[in-house]
Amino acid sequence: MENRASSVSSLVSQIKQSLEGEFRGVSVVGEVSNLSYSGAGHYYFTLSDAQSSLSCCLFKMDAMRNPYMREVKNGDKIIASGSIGVYAKRGTFQLVAKRVTPFGTGDLKQQLEALKKRLRADGLFDMEAKKQLPRFPRRIGLITAHGSAAYHDFLNVTRRRSAWMDILLAPAFVQGDHAPESLRRALHNLIEYHLNAPENKKLDVIVLCRGGGSLEDLWAFNDEGLAFDLFNCPIPTVSAIGHEVDYSISDFVADKRCETPTAAAEVLTAAQVQLLTQMNSLRRSLKSKGDHLALRERRRLERVSPTQTLRKIDSRLHQYSRRLERCKIQGRLAEFTGLHDKTMRLEECSRSLNQFKGRIGELEKAVENQYALLKLLNPKNILGRGYSYVKSEDGRLVGSAQGYDELGGGTSLSIHFNDGERKVLKEK
């Protein structure tokens, strides 16, 4: 038997798993006693009836969503909703409350579901009846508590993201018994303003907004009369009530539901942000292209400007001056030494040519003497003394009788005299 016994931790762990898994989302009615408030912001109390009592706690974050808890006192009868939690170190359990409401008001969730069913049947939730929000709203009617966190959140976002949006506030109570009537009156005032305003002052959208809270805190936005007013509103409406997990009748009836007031402001300014982003991109592109064009034209003007032309002329004159300096002879004897040597050689050659003139004269006389001698030996000169010579028709000289005899009869011969030439025929 001892071997099968469980440890305390094991048994408590099993109980913890069983209780916490089984008792989730429970609601308990009881009378409050032993109410205490810790410095960390948590509430601790006991719920009891005639036969039993149950320890309960409401942690800080849940207490902030249940402002009614600040009004609770010992002896009050309340409804606490939450889950059972086991504190393993002590082996005790308690109700970890998430929502606290006064007893006797009825089940608000049941009322809400019944109203939703009725309004849905009347067509207030139909998507076909919802109006399209304008892409670029210029004038917004805002219904919320003046100076509230939701009011400031909405204004801060629109001022940061919008370039031209105007906000017209219709202040109203957003919590309490008088809140539904106040909200409806604010809506009617905005509609009346819209109908009587000039065209450039009319409203484009009406926004209902409030911060988060418990079901009781947001109950004013579940008013049936407000639902019908929103449905019949000639202006597109946006409901931004509570946090992401909070839903109200206004959310279902309005033309657009946003999770938070900040989200509503972002939705209404989204097109403006996109447009401003595109305009900034185009501005940067135009500036870049303009700078490039200006730089190109500036360089072009610099190339044709008188100053740049004068610089080019000055640079060209400087180049020519340097070339002229290189052409100067003064002080550059060493540089021209090679030319001087060539000049000296030319002078020597000239002297040599002059020496050859005398030699040429002597050679001319020798040639004349030889010419005279050749002239004496010229056959024509001999012909002048009465001689002649005979040539055959092929131009050969017939210089002997034997050569003459060898010629055939009828051969044509030419006889050359000093004063001419005659043709003859040999007879035989």
C-alpha cells in the first residue's frame, strides 16, 4: 500500500489540472466579504452564501477593465465570472475573476444576444445596406467624450497622417445611464448640421469612438434606439468602440467597424498617406531629375560663357607663347651647333667645287683637242678632198674591188660624195 501512495506535489498537481481544466468560464453569485486591495493593484475578497464560501481575486489588469470594482464594498451581492485556479504551494483553490457585475441587473450577454438576433432579423446588419466610405474624407464628425483618451488618440493620428482633414466634435457621455440618450443627441446634431451646411462644409463620415472596458462600460453602444439612428443615418458611419475583442451593437450596424479609435483614424487617412507617399516619391524624383538637368545646363553654360572662352583663349595664347619661346635663337647656340657644323661642311664643299672649275677647264681643252683630231679623221672631211665611198643597199661599206665583184648584178648601190649621195645599179 505504501508503494502506491502519491506524493503531495503529485496529488496537488493532479487536482490542479483537473479543477483548472474543468472549471473555466464560470460565473458565481455571492456576497462580498474580506475585501482587500493590494499595493500592486490586485483585489482579494470572499464570495459566500448561506452554506459555503469561495476565495476570489481580481488582478490589476482585469480590475482596470472593471471600474465597477471600485464601488464594491463588503456585503454587496455581485456576479464574478472567471476560472478556478489552484495555488499548489498551499493546496488551496480560488476563483480568478475576469469580470465583476452587480447582481440583479440580469444577464447582459443574454440581453445582447437577444437584441442582436432581433436587429439582424430587421436587416440592420445587412451588408447590402452599408454605405461606402469616401476615399478622401475632408470633414469628420466625431462622437466621443471630450478630452478622453479615445478623443486624443483619434486626433493625434489624424493630425500626424492627414494633410487636410477637419474634425467636428459632438461631445457625448460614453458610459452610464444617460450615455445612450447623449450619444443619440450628438448623432442627431451632426446629421442636422450636415443637412443645413453648405456643400463645402458637409460631413463625409461620422465616427463613434470610445476606449475599451467591460460589457457594462460599453453597454450604452448596445442601445436599440442608437442602432436604428445609425442605420438611418444619411452619412457613412464608423464604429470604433473598445478594443479588438470588444463588440457592440454599434459595430454591427455601422457602415465600418474598426477595432480601436486609432485604427479608425488610420483607416480614414490611409488613402491620404498613400497619396502623400506617392507625392513625396514624385517630388524626390522630380528634384533628382531637375538637379541633373540643372547640372547639365550649368556645364553647358560654362562651356559657352565668356569667362570660359577667355580662359580657353588665354590657355591657347600661353601655348603659342611657349612655342615662340622655343623658336628663339638667342642664347641657344649649343642647341644649333649641329646646324653650324653642316654649314661649315657646305662651305668646304663649295671650296672643293671652285677648285674643280680649273680642272674642268683643262679637261675642256683636252676634249677640244681630241675633237679636232677626230675631225681630221672623219671620212667626210676626206670626201672634201675629192674622195667618195660606196655602200650596198643593206648599208655595208663596199671598200674593195673584190667586195664589189661579189655583189650580184642589178644590186643597188649608193655613192657618197662630199656634197651629196647618188644611187646606181651594178650591171653584172
